[in-house]
Amino acid sequence: MNFGLIIIGDEILSGKRADKHLAKAIEILSARGLSVAYADYVGDDPLRITATLRRAMASGDVVFSFGGIGATPDDHTRQCAAAALGVELALHPDAKRLILERMQDIAREQGLPYEPERTDNQHRLNMGMFPLGASIIPNPFNKIPGFSCFGTQGSCHFVPGFPVMAWPMVEWVLDTHYAAYFSKNAWREQSVIVFGAMEATLTPLMQSIEAGFAVKVFSLPSVDHPEYGRHVELGVKGRPEVVAEAFLALKQGLKLLAATLGPELVR
């Protein structure tokens, strides 16, 4: 099962706001033995959002989409999701109920009468207009739900751009729909610092390890690390029982290259 992210908003691409969703999604998924396979960043362009969502829904993956599900003119995600699926938008009955509850909460907090027919309150109901067939994602912060679209291929889960709302909603989706895929000990990463190394010199060893073991080999070079100076973090990742054997072979290969080794790291 691959898990992808779509992060929507001009404010991210213009630099007005820094994206926090990628790092948190990695954390949330890692805690459940899962990982992020890819992340797409998309501005507030309906055609591009629609194309990105159409691709996601045909991918066979589980995709989380962050942002653009409000009801202001620059929010396009709900409409684009419907277009990508080829269905209409409709007011979801559970979303309507929750939004009306939120209106009541606000009126009570402000000491004002509850007036659901007021123009601004009627506009708020647009936040419950989801593609036909969608199911809701509860929002523990202010009750305004997100929504999920389960296709015959991929599934997409739509949450707000606000981290305080989005992150617990992502956790709810994972725990509710994908717990069967959790495996906290299914993935291991083990590496070693190789001082003064060049990636070109290490490449044949990396290729031989990948050819001989069911693991991924990775190298992370650095030229100005404050502690290690010029070095390469060289490692393997995969199932724990295979990683241990592959990492031993990797260190033996480095010994044959007369490499100077530093600390070992396990994740």
C-alpha cells in the first residue's frame, strides 16, 4: 500500500507560508509502520488540481489532500474532486448536521440568536458540498468535516489546510480505514557514516548489495557537516531480518575499500 500527499495552496508555493504537512505526515505514518511514497504540491489552479486528483484516484494509492476545502473563491478542491470523479457536488446530510451544530455553538459562544437562515450561515453550508458518494471525516476542532472518496482504484481523503484540524483527521482516517496495514516493526533503516568518501567510489558496492539482498541502498552525501565534515551516510532499508544481513555485507565491503567509518545509525 502506497501513501501519497497532495498539498494545495498558492501560499505554499509563493513562500507566504511554510508547509508543515509533509513532515507531520511522515511522523504520523511512521508511528504506524507506514511511509510517505510521494508528495505533490499544487497551487490554486482548478485545472491543475483536477488533473492531480484524477491521477491520484487512478493510482491505486491512498492519498491525503490538504487544503482548499473551504467555501471562499480561492477554495477549489471540493469542486475539483467532483470533476475528477465525474460526479456532481451535493450537500452531504451528515456534513449539514455538523455544520448546523457548529452554527449553534458559535451563536451560543457569542450570546447571539441562532439564525440558520441568515445569508452567511447558508453560505457556510457550502463547506458540506461533497462529491456524490463521499463519506465524511470528523473534525475534532470545529466539527466542519472533511471527506473521503473511495474509488475502485485509489482512495483520496480531503482535510483542511489548518494543521490543528488536518493532523488528527489524518490519524482518524488511518486508524479507521487502514489499521490492517499497520506494522510497526516491518521497516528498518541502518546506516554508517563513511568519512571522506565519494559516492562514485561507493556505487559498485551499493549495486552489489541491492543485487544480493531484498533491500534498498541509499547514500546521503554532505560536504560541510559541522561534526563529520565531508562524508557519506551509507545505508540499507527494508525488512528488519534482511537489513541486518545486508548491513553486515555492506560494512564488509567498506572494509575491503579501506573506508574510514564513523557512527552507525538505526531508524
